[in-house]
Amino acid sequence: MTMSTNVLAGIGAGRDRKPFAIKEWMFARGLTQGDIRDRVGISQSVVSRTIFGSANNRRVLAYLRDEGCPVHALALPTDMKA
């Protein structure tokens, strides 16, 4: 296993997600999972699982990407990279 693999995640794109880099970015902007939940309109558990890589909710990932979260930390699914 390499250091770039997210041991908290499942398989697929989320496996390479960097949750702690995402959380640092969120903290620097005063953004919480609850804020994302409210803005995207889904449950906080889905937001959390997406950040930590065990889910790939495209609405959460698109929101984070559009707000300026570093794309390398998000490890977006192939269809969202364009």
C-alpha cells in the first residue's frame, strides 16, 4: 500500500481521495459538513462518506470542486474531470 491510498475508503475514485486535505481546505474557509449538507440538500452522512472516500456523491464533489477545493484532493471520478 502506498501513502497516496486512502485506507478509510472503499474502491474506485474515492480510494485516492485525500480527506484530510479536503478538511483542511474546508477549515480554512470556515466551511462545515453541515454547510455542505444545507447547500447541496442531502444528508450529512453522505457528505461525510463522500469526503472520506467511501461514497462518490457527485453533487457533493461538484460543490467542493466549484467552490475551489483542490481537484487533486478530491480524486474525482473520470466523468467529472472535464
